[in-house]
Amino acid sequence: MKPKRALLIVDMQNDFCPGGALGVKQGDKIIPKINKYIKTFSQNKLPIFASRDWHPKETRHFKKFGGVWPVHCVQKTKGAAFHPKLKLPKDSILLYKGMDPGQDSYSVFQAEDAFANGFMQLLKKLGIQEIYIAGLATDYCVKYTAMDAINKGFKIKILVDAIKGVNLKPNDSKEALDFLTKVGAKKLILKQLEDELCS
Ligand SMILES: [Zn+2]
């Protein structure tokens, strides 16, 4: 029996795209590809999750309160909104993370939906066994989410043509991907997806 799959789009928000408070270089360039993944998952009637960094004004995640990051993705601001080119279907499941002012919350497993259902709880309810991950950023939220997923027993596919990294150090994204494949994640590109979904 084939495992039940879901697509997870991580933090495709204005502040993480060029021009945003914490813009990932070429972060917006992956959006057309993500939209194609969205279309394929929709056509196959598979669930689509989209996470958002959703910080309070004061959190120790920000540099001015002791963290490492400039202020970004503050709740209900334009920076926290999804990038306007992202074509999320109406029935996507939206997840919010980073609300706790005492935590960085890089992993989507620390996120919840609008009704306070945790990501893990939602995956269990839908019977998901395999998660396909796209979005930002390879070396932070994608990495920590994939690590958590593997530790919790999920299969992970990293959509390598639909992710981008921050690269505070130039090799951070490459090292993140090398590490994830070592612990069991598989890399995938769009043209391999149809075969995957038909297998
Ligand atoms: Zn953040």
C-alpha cells in the first residue's frame, strides 16, 4: 500500500523574500515551482499544509531581545503575509508558529492551526505517513522540521528545486541537505513527482 502523502510549504512569507525584513536571496524564485507542486497535490486530492512564522512584537527570537534575527513576521503585518504570488488552494491547512516569546520555534512541529491543533495531531488525524517539504529556509525551518519529522517516524522528501537557504555561512544549506539525507530524507525534483505519486 502506498503511504499517504502531504505537501508542506514552509514560511513562504513576504519578510523571507527579497525586499522583506529577512529576505532570503532569490527566495521568491521558487514560488512558480511551489505552485506546480501545489497543483499536483491538489489534483491528487492530497492535503496541503502551509506554515507561517507568526511572532509577537517582543520575542527573544529577535536581536533586540537577545536573539539573532532582525524583527520579522510580526503577527498581522504585511511582512507576515504569504507572498502574493503563492497560489494556495482554499482548503490548505494554515499553520502558525513562533508565537511563544521564549522560543525560536524553527520546526513546523511547534506550529498549530487556527484551532490550536498541533501539526503532529493534524498529521495523525489525516493518516499522513510521508511529508514533501518545500519553502524557506533550507538551513533553518526546513531543516528543523525535516529532522523532527524523521525523529517522529515520518518519511521525508525534500523538494530540492523548491527550497532556498539563508546561508549565514556559505555552506549552511548544503550541509543541512547532506545531514538530512544521511539521516534518511530523500531528495526529489518536480519531474520525479508524478512517478512518485503513481507508484
Ligand atoms: Zn522567525
